[in-house]
Amino acid sequence: MTAVEVRRERRGGAAEIAARVIAVAAIAIPTTATPALAQESWKQGVKYTIEARLEEDAETLRARARFTYLNRSPETLDRLFFHQYLNAFRPNSTWARSGQRPTPDFQHLAEPDQAFERLLAVRALAAGAGGSDIVSRPLRWSYPGTPDSTVVEIPLLDPLEPGEEVTLQLDWVARPSTLCRRQCRGGRQYDFAQWYPRIAPFDEDGWEAHALYPQGEFYGSFGSYDVMLDLAADQVVGATGVVLSGDPGWGVEPTQQDFYGDRPGAEQRLGLLQISPSPGRKRVRFYAEDVHHFAWTTSPDYIHEGGEIAPADGRDRPIELHVLYRPGDEDQWADGQALERMTFALEFLEDRFGPFLWPQLSNVHRLEGGGTEFPMMTMNGGASPGLIMHETSHQYAHGIFANNEWKEAWLDEGFATFLTNWAFEDRAPGIWRQSRDRMAETEAGGFAKPISTASELFESFGRYNYMAYSRGSFVFQMLRGLVGEQTFRAILREYYDRWALHHVTEASFRTTAEDVSGKNLDWFFKQWLHATATLDYAIGKVEQERTARGWRTRVEVRRAGDAWMPVTLRVGGEDRRLESRDRSQTVEFDTAERPTEALLDPDGFILDSSPANDRAEIPPPGLEDALDAPRPIEAFDSVWIEELTWMEVRDLLAAGTTTAIIPTGGIEQNGPYVATGKHNHVLESTCPAIARELGNALCAPII
Ligand SMILES: [Zn+2]
């Protein structure tokens, strides 16, 4: 199925679920197209309808959700797990107790600065006997990881059989911390990276109910979000999804309200909010489908810049772009700079994978530095081209291809790092060699750990970051070098066709790569992901001789370490790809001109552990032999370089001679020598005398 078809089916498919649809409201869960080749057998159905009121006096969000969960798995579920990740940013959470630095110290945060997400009530909803009356029964909840409260467990009243769905109503209050980490509050700005009970993924491995750690960020279930925000009238807001109604404060009309057709339906009232907003307040309704998270941010100070990317191959609608930045950082963000970088990034990504599948992308200026990705949104502390490229890359590598970042962070962080380097490699030649050199330095300190290691098993965020991001990026770069540019691009497009808007694993990527390239790549993924393999190619002995038509150069290439990759050897402008697994191989080049350099991996496709020995200058022939030659006749006892052979000079230097006196005749005695041959006399007697007196010197006449 082509990307175009995937898209048409997505938009056309306002399908209703077949399971017992309770009469609470129109809670049909939109189905997403299953790409023809997707090997995922099922995907849980998730639908959130949320009302939330930001009460700035209390710095708190009060919210209610109607949450519908369709069990498409073959298992019967007797409980649900949700993540309440705001609870990581307070004392005694797993995160806070990890004591990791340099992540902020949440263990010692005073109460007014802490984050929280506190459930107030959970109820199961079901249709009454009459059909339309709602029967609501309270449910208990508990925190199995106490004192951590980032995972909440809610036992169900009745088992949820395969194909059945359940609807809950959840009430809670939430507040970000003033100490920023991904989420934050400061002044009247709220970065709601987390803010609602987010259903934990249930997949082939069961519940991924996972306390939040500093390492690893996300894994979520795809679903739809219908979110009504009640805010102060002067707030400017950016969020996952499109604006269906209300004024987000942008000063321009949203253009994508009809992206989802009539599927959002009429506004559903949950009873938390009054019929209409109080004076000085407003309501903004956002809607999104096929996303595994919903993030939003608001500040009355935000300056909005909007743009769009015109329809392109396989995409018949524009992509709406939004930038929300704070005053004072205009030099980085304003006048279309951030918009231009988003456009560059999205066009690059669409070219490499396929059409962007969501209606808009918002790039918002968060309180914390760095950046974090969410579906349809990046929260960035700055607007540098590298940061925007990296975070936008996550729209694909994590957003559209939704991997489990706790288990396989390289699959999104390594991928995004790779995509960023790839996007900039034309502007910054040498980017790969440079990043490889930096890695070799780091790894010299015994830093390596298998890239596939689960995020929380890394001892530190730094090590996790290095292995998942930096080294992970080279897995993609090495695969690109291994299969070649064209095949690699075909792999990415096929990966998109098979897996867009689905959960992905190493196996999804590996099998796609194997199918497209026609190669067994098991060894490659094992070697680079599941071991700390090292690879060190080095230039060994080089021989060169004249031939009738020019020069013949023989280059020995040695391989150390337990890993193997094909490598390119460049000599005299000619590239030769070496596929041998021998520890030592000799490669012969015949060239018209004399090559002066042998260079391994000229374009930086291999994670070589000591790049310094990848290059060698080739000295003119004969010199190498001569370097070892003995003097043919016995030497004079002389300090005059002109009377010595260079072999003696070599040996004297080796023995400790450090000075060469260059007599210029500038310091000469006068007197009886003012006669013919004065200079020679002075030089020949004076210089050797000084040299012998110094004991470590030679005389070097000017010729
Ligand atoms: Zn990232």
C-alpha cells in the first residue's frame, strides 16, 4: 500500500467499533488504517474527551476526562494502568530518589515548587437499563510503586474481554513543578508536557506500566483526544491537535478545523465546566487522532508566527505551522527563522520517509532549555537549527513510528540524531568524521555499553545519552554505508509504508532493512546493538613503485577489535570497498600520478575506535628503505654537517644532538686575520670548537 493510499483510508475511515458501544455518548473510537505490511497484530483503542480549567491563582489545573478503552488484545484485562508522570517531579518519586545529577534535585523541592497529579475520583460508566441513562460506579485506585506515584493501577469491576470496551470518568488536579524538567510552570506560563492520567501501553509483552526515570521518556498508546481548555482570556495556547473552536490567541484563524471531517462531532459536555466561560475567560477546543500523547503550553506573553507547507507528493493538504515564542528571544525565533527551520526539517523528513500524517506542527518556546518532542508539537528552549531539526525528526522517529523509548531509546533518539546529521551533512562536510572522532575519544575511557540496553539500566543519564543518541546514530549511518544510499532510502520509505502510525521495535526496522536490501543483517544488528563491539581499521605497510604507466601502490589494511564492517579505502582519488574479514589485507592501486595519501572510511560511515590510524601519508619511494640503511664507508670525526652523511646526522640526533649552529660570519675577530680567507678561517676553526665544547651540537654551513 502506498503512502497516498494510507492517507486516504485514514481520513475516510470514520468507522465505528463493533464491540458493545455503550450509550453514554457517541464514543466510537476512530480506527486507523493498518498499513498492508504491518506485522503488528493489534493496537488498543484509546479515546479521551477532556475538560480542563487552568486556575492560575492556585497554579493548578482541574480536569475531568471521559476515557474509553477498547481491548483489541487477545487477553482479558481485569485492571488498567495509567501513568501520572507529573508525580515524578516531587520528593520520593522513583526519579527523585534516583539522585541522578545533573538532573534537577526533586528530592529536596519545597511543596510550593513541587509538581503533582492527584486523582480525585474514578468512576466506571455504563449505559443504564433504559438505554441512555448513565450508571456510574466508583472505582478504587492504588499506586503499586509507592512511594512513587507515577504509575496508578485501577482494578475494573468486570473483566474486559477481547473486543470489549470500558469507559471511565476520571477527575484530577494537576500542577507542574517550578523546577523545570520537560514540564514546568513559571509566572503565567505552563508547559504541560504531562498533565493527565495517560493510559499505559498494553502490548505483546503485557502492561508497560513504567515509573518515570531520568532516562527514557515516552511510550504511549495511539488514540484520539478531544480537549476543551478553559483559560484566562489573554492566554495564548499551543497544543497537539487542531483548533476546533475558540480563540487560541494567535491573532490568525486556524485553517485545519476540517482535517478530521465530521469525526470530532459536537462538543461533549462532561459537567466539569459551566455552560459558558466566566467573565474574563475563554474556551479553546483541540482535537487530534492517531497520536499517543497530548501536550500543551500556555502563556499570555507568547508571540505567534504562523506558516504552512504547501501540499506535496502524497499529501493533498498543507501542513499548518505554528511558532510560539517569548519576547526577548526574537533574534533566534522571530521573522520566520524558526518557521524556516521547521520547514527545512519537515521537507527533509517527508522526502526521506513520506508525507507528514498530521495536520499541524507547533514549535513552542518552553521555560526549560533543550527540547522535548510530542505528537504535533516540539517544546524547545531555543530555536537553533540543530535543536529544531532534532526535535522535528522525532515527529517521525517516535511520533509516527512509536517505539518504546524505555526499551529501545536508540530507535528514536539515535534515529533523530542520525537524521539531524544527515540533514546537515551537505552544509557541514566532515560532520560524520567529527562526531566519530569525538566518540572514539569518549570510548577510550571504557564508556561503552550495548546500545540496546534498557534505558533505566544505564548508570547515568550521560551514559544513556551517549549510547542511545550518539552511538545509536551511527547504527543508522553504518547501515547506510553498508547497503548504499539508494537502498537505504528505499528502506526508510518502506519502513514508513509498513509502520507509520504504529508501534515499532528493532525487529520492525531490521526486517524492513533485510527485505529491502535482500541481505541478512542479523549480524549487523547483533554486533552494533547487543554487544560493545569495537572496530579499528588501520593503514599498515605501504609500498610504492614506478611502473611503465605510472605508479603501483600496495596498501596493507589491518583490522583490530571484534567487530567487522566493509570499509572504503581511498588512494590517489580512487575508492575501493574492502569486504574481506581478514585481519590483514593488501590492496593494490595502479595510478598515473603518485598517490601521497591512503585514507580509510573517507566519508565517516564507520564507528572506528581509533580514527588516528585511518590515514597515512605515503613518502616518496626509496626513502623508507634508505631510512634504515647503514653508512657505506666509515665516517669522519667531524661536527660539520656537510662532512657527514645524513645517516650520521640521523644517528647523532638519535643520540641526543639538539643544536645546529649556523655560522654566518657575523661575529668575527678583527686583527691579524684581516686578510684573504678570513671568513673561512674563522668559520672552520671557531664553529667546530664551539660545537665540540657544547657536546650536543653540529655546524650547518649556509649553502
Ligand atoms: Zn531526542
